[in-house]
Amino acid sequence: MANSNNIEYKKRIIKTWNEIAPRYHKRWVGKSTGPFQSTQKLVSMAKLRRGNTVLDLACGTGAVTRQILAKIGKSGHVIGLDSSQAALAIAKKSIKEKNADFAIFDAENFEFSQKFDAVTCQYALFFFPNATKALANIKKALKKNGTLALAVHGAGDSVPYFSSILDSVQKFIPDYLPSGAPDLDRFGTKENLKKAIVRAGFSNVVIKEHKFWYSPGTFAKYWSDYHKYLAKPLREKLDKLDQKQKAELRKTVLEKTISYTRNGIIRFPWKVLVLSAQKP
Ligand SMILES: C[S@@+](CC[C@H](N)C(=O)[O-])C[C@H]1O[C@@H](n2cnc3c(N)ncnc32)[C@H](O)[C@@H]1O
């Protein structure tokens, strides 16, 4: 629902992604490690063929867009949409194919006269405060029998890379996440994801649950990388803690990682749900 909280939250998301897009691209995109092993699985579930037209929603810096192009060939066409100018600038710079276009749009507010064979959306549905509206837009953009393929992270402790830090930080800084922020875990179980997609009017819903592994290295590296890749507003909140609180927070996070640590190296499981569904 459009309310002032949502608008503030969206502005914050745009600012955040404009800041972190270059770091995100360098660290994750193009590497098929950890959660990004999903890209190939997602594109394969989209059942793309040569000549298809595809919309890559919340395309970011183009991780999925690039793989779509390889499937649809020169006779196909892909459009990447995202609300971050900086992410799109990176995508445009690294993807030069003439049959790839990029445009700045909010997932909850886009409309095309053209209809697509498939819509992809990797690691973004949970960011949309009104995901119902985004799903309705996706459905509208698809041809009859067109395919939606999307990927989301698992909820809570199924992704300890996030939960080890987030659960602990929120104990120390209750307003850590911005006001109006949706529950980022709300699609992180098969049941909840299926419910949302069926409610949006899609059929033939197939959800595959994957358990990938990701090693961020030692605890010291995991902890320092968290700070390094964090958006400024969150880093500022962390920096406001006094030395004692900072030490306690670090200890709390460290304790959460112990069960995933062998010989000083953390190895996290990472649950990912990859879904395909059809517009009836
Ligand atoms: C984790 S990144 C995923 C990017 C890409 N799909 C990938 O797999 O690398 C999330 C992306 O969602 C975008 N995003 C968040 N909220 C959005 C919205 N309301 N409309 C469009 N894009 C949005 C962000 O700008 C960011 O690029």
C-alpha cells in the first residue's frame, strides 16, 4: 500500500543501492559462488528459447540479464528494470549487446504495451513493500502462458550469513532497519512464497529449494567485510555504539558463527528458493 513510510523506505533503498551497487557488483556479480549459483538455475527455470522477449525486474548490475542474453540469442530482446541509477549504469557498461535495454523504474509502478515471454526477478521481491502490486504488474507484462522465474533467500537461520549479524545488531540497535521496511524474510519459506504467487493469480507454481554453501573466510574477515560493504546510514548507526557495546556485539555475532566454523574458517549454508510459475 502506498503510504508515506513506503515512500521514505523506497527513497532509502534507492540511495542505498546507488551507494553500494559498485561494491555489490565487484563482490558478488559474475561470481557463481554461494547464493549466485542460483542465477543459472533461475534462468533455466524460465525455459527461455531463442527469440524470446524477457523482462529482468530489479536487474541490478545485470547478473541475470547477461545469462538471459546467452539463451535468447541475437533474435531475442531483454529489458532490465531497476530503481537504482548506479546499478543500471554498471549493467549498461558491462552489457553492450544491442538487444539489451535498461530503464529506471519502480517494480510497483511500471507498465509496458508490449508483452513478454518471461519475467525474471532475482533477490528483489522481498525489497518491494507492496510486492502484491509488483506481482500484478509482472502478470500484466506477461503473455498468456508466459513464465515468471524468481529467486529469494531463505528466511532466518537458513541464511546464517545474514541472520548471524542481523539478529545480533537488532538487539543493540532496535531501529537498525529503516522505518517502513518490509519483513525481508516474508517470502523465505516455500509455503509463504507459494501462497503469494498463487494469490497473485499465477498457476503451475514450482519451487525448488537449494542449499548452497558460502565461506566468508575467518570470523575477522566476515566481520570486517560486513562493515566494508555496509551502506552509510547503517554504518553510522553501528559507529554510534560505544566501545563496550561494540565489543559485546562482536562477541554475540562471533558466538552465532561458532557452529559453522572449522579450523578457523566459517562455512555457511545458504538456502535459496527458485520458483517458476505461469500466467494462465
Ligand atoms: C540484491 S539486488 C539484485 C540485483 C540482481 N537481480 C542480481 O541478481 O544481482 C536487488 C536490486 O533490487 C533493486 N530494487 C529494490 N527495490 C526496487 C524497486 N522497488 N523497484 C525496482 N528495483 C528495486 C535494487 O536497486 C537492487 O538493484
